[in-house]
Amino acid sequence: MLPDWKDDLERCFDQIDRLFASYTMDENRAFHLLMRLRAEGVGWYALSNAIRDILATDGCSAQHIELQIAQVEQRFRPWMPD
């Protein structure tokens, strides 16, 4: 069974600074995540809420979370429903 897309999303953030797709390996994961989200019909609102949950659980500040959501939105939202 494939892992949940939220697990794939979490792996797109580096382990130290929790920045989205900041390294080549994370960029590759992000690209594959986008393909999976599109194939599964996952929308922007579900993705942005999952980002908030993951980063808040990691203890990230509200400012950091919003900056990372903006990064993901710039790259993913044009390709996603809602």
C-alpha cells in the first residue's frame, strides 16, 4: 500500500529548518507529490491545511508556517483544484 500523501508532503520539508523543497532531493519529492495530489484529486485547501498541521506539530512559528505555505502555493496552486 502506498503511504498517505501527507507522509509524502512531510518529506518535502527539510529536517532542520523545515523549508519546503530547499534541496534537490526535496524538490524531486515535491514534484512527485504534486503528480500524486493531482492524480488523487487533492485540492489546495486540503494541502494547505495539511502543511499547517505538519509544521505546527513540529513547533514552527505561525510566521514560518505562512511563509512555507506561500512557497508551496506559488509552486503548486496553479496546478491544483480549489
